[in-house]
Amino acid sequence: MSNTPQSAAPAPADVQPPAPTHASPGGNPLGVTALVLGIVGLVLALLPIVGFFGGFIGFVGLVLGIIALVLKNKKRGAAITGTILSGLALVLSIVMGVVYAAAFVAAVDDSLEVTVNGEVVEGFADDEVEEEAPAVSTEPGAAGNPLPFGSTVVVNDEDGPAWEVAVGAPTVDVTADVLAASDFNTEPAPGRQFASLPVTATYVGSGEAPPAELVFTFIAPDGLEWFDSYVLYDGLLMEMDAVSTGETVSGVVIIEIPTEGAGDGPWGTGYIYGDIAWYFGDV
């Protein structure tokens, strides 16, 4: 048996470990959602009324964008843009909300601004609001051709004749009497005084009605009308009880009027829900 020498086994080849591979970043749905919400929120934030919803959408987009930024192995381009736009939408909705609210308040204030007895008062309405006098007419009983004091006229309501009214000559300055009548009565504004107008009214409508259905006015020389004032005073016509058909009441009407020209203008009466129908004055 021959001894054949065995050849040595070949040395194993050096095996290098495979090089590590890096996975490419995948899509980022949250980032895309944040981007879409940011765009929508930014558009809505510019619009009145719905701007609030734009801010809400922007807030949601901001939260989603931040979450999308911290996710691993996700693309961040859309997430960054969406986060920025959503943040802008949120801030812009707040700013525009303040701007629109301020504009609305200013518009409301302007619409409620009225002139009360010669002074501009915002957000106030009263039966003493000045109104431009009606166009001058030469018809008997019109402002340009008043009836003499003591004349009796008929004032109509919605259904027809309601009151027969006789207006006497006014006392153009009863300021001291009004202030003495009650501690709750206040001084008239500078340049003004209280005047008293005596009135006798007979109800000729059906059923019964209060004398407060009648309104009274004074036209100053500058053309502004001054309506009856509410004060605490004995015999005030507007405070008297309702009367039935054929019953008569007598009382006074107090009007705060300008001191200048207090005795020069005509005095008028009419139905509370209608125009001044008749004027009286020195003829």
C-alpha cells in the first residue's frame, strides 16, 4: 500500500462583511397633510367670518407638521413647508379676527351715533333726539303757517280721528319750577331751559287710550325740533291715566329747548306713531 502524501487544504479566503446599506427616506403623509391644511387655513384666514375656521385648520396642520418632522426615515420637505404655512394661518386668523372685530364695532358705533338735543351721543336713542324740521309749508297748521295758540285740532291714529287737542301759549322758562319739583330732575344743559306747554285733550277714538299717545315738539330758529322731555312734575300729561271716548284731560308738557330763540319757534303735536300733524304759534 503506497503512502501518497495528502496535499494541504487551501487557506480560506478572507471574506469581507457586506457594506451597510442606508434605506432612502420614504414618503411622509403627515407632512403632505400638514401642507394641504396650511394652504387651506391660510386662504380661509383672510376671509371674514370663516377666518376662525382657517385658524383652527392651521392649528391642526401645525400639530401634524411637527409630528411629521420628528418621524424617522421620512421626507421632511412637505412637513417643513406645511408647518410654516399652518403656523402662518393660525397667526393670520388671529390678526384678521381682531381687525374685522374692530371694524365691526366701529361700524356699529357709527350707526348708533345720534344727535340728542344738540350733542352727539354714541349708542343712545331717546325721545329727545333732534330731527330736521319738515319742509316749510304754507298750509294752515303747518310749521310755516302755525295756528294761533288755543286752537283745537284733531289728531289721527292708525284708525282715524283719535284726539281733539287744544294747545295753549307756552311758558318758555319753567326751569326753576322743574328743578324744585323733584331732586331727581337735573339741570338742563348749558344754553338750554325747560319750557311748559299747556294742553287739553279729548279722546274721540273707540275704547280708551292714554294721553301719552300724543307727542309735542318745538322748532328752534335753527330748524331743529325738540321733543318732550321726561321729568318728574305735577300735572304732566304723559303720566295721566287712559281715558275713554268723550273724556277730557288737561295737563302740561315739559320740553327742554335752547335759550336762544325760545319764544320764536312754533310748537307742534301729533300721534306718537305718526308725523307731527299740527303746529301752533303767535299769529
